[in-house]
Amino acid sequence: MHFEIYNRSNLPQLQVNRISCLMESRDGSLWIGTAGHGIIIKKIDGSFLKFQKQQGLTNHLIHRIMEDRRHRVWIVNESGLNIVEEGKIRDVPQINGESMSRLRDVFQDSQGNFWISTYNGDVLRINESRTDRFSPAPNDLGNSTYTFFESSRGIIYLGTSHGIARYKDGKLEYFNIIPNMTTLSITEDKEGNLFAGTCREGLFFIRGTQMIRFNQQDLTHPSIPSLWMDRENTLWIGTLDNGLRHLTPSPTCGCAT
């Protein structure tokens, strides 16, 4: 298995090794959210841009970056929610009357619904006409939802403080595959296999009911707050304090080629 490492020692543009989230925009740029230095954008031509308070961010501690179907970029940070639209950034204090001041994640599903998780444990599903509140969360989901991910099969997974949950038949239910592990990030490869990054427990590859744990020595840090599978089926891994890793999963076991 071979991991390539990017951190501030070999890629000074990163400025910080604490990578909190990753997002590939429709133009192929990689948006890198950091814990304290705002956003760094790696353009497809290899150049880098900074996105910080000078450009309108309300806080440099970034929790999540998401591009919606209208090409707006949603940025969840420690102070609330910013939206970038047509090159301009604005603060969003409320959506449908719900405060956006203390968020963990925001996500848009294939039906156009926005899923939002808050620091007080709420999970909200918002569309233009209504807001559904899943609160309090079922006991087996824990009291925190850190991330959302919709698979190619249309299943919505939630990374929670008690492992992975999924939204099925109008209800949130526990998905008993990595129980009692705080799940911070979820993505999938082209074959529909899942990858889950955890807090202090490393990285997992999931195919059906089969689970493989990656060697933590290759990751160099056991907390994985961000995962992104790019268009080339390369897995980008943002670690809590050791920069970026990436590998190309094999079609047989999720190991690197």
C-alpha cells in the first residue's frame, strides 16, 4: 500500500496540517477546509487560492464545504454559515426560520433537500416548503451527527458519535457496521464500496457486511475528519494534524495500487 503525503513541509500553500474537510467543485478545483486558516483552493492548473476573512469568511475554522445544484458553495464554519454565489460571499443567519449559528454539516441530496446537523444534536431536512426535524435523535444514533453522504444507490448515510446511521423508509436507523466508533467522514468508490473516517480509530473500507481497517501507520494520524473520492477514483484523506494523504483503491479490497 502506498500513500502520498501532502503537508506544509512539502506543500507550503497548505499553511496548516489540520485538514477539516474536502470538496471537489464542478470545475475540478479541490477546496481544502482547515481548522484555523480558512480555505485553500487547488485549481486544476495547479495554482492555489486562499479564501479567508479578507474575502468575506466569518471564521477561519471550517467544518464543511458543499456545492449545491445551483453551483453555490456552502461553507459551515465555527461562526455559522456562508454561501458563495457568483463570486460573492454572504452570511446566512437563518433558513426557514431555523438558526444557522451552530452547525456541524450541511448537505444537499439528489432530491434537492438540504440536510443540516447542529451542535445540539438536531438533524434537519429542509426544502422550499417545509422543515423536518429529527430531534432528539434516536438513542442508538448518539447525540451528534458529524457528516452526511448519499451513495450512488440513493441511500443517505450519517456519520454519528455511535457509528453510521442511514435514512431509510422515512426513518433514521442504525447501520451496524462500525458500532460505537465516532464517524467523521464517509465517501464511496466507483464500485459503490464505502470508506469511513473515524475519530481516533482510523480509516475503514466497507463492502456490504465486510469491513477492512487500514493500517494506521500508513495514515500517520488516527483521526480522519474528511474524505473525498475524485473523478479519477483517487481517495483523498484529510487528517486531523498531519495534512493530506491520497491513494488509488483497488477494485478488490480497497487497498492502494
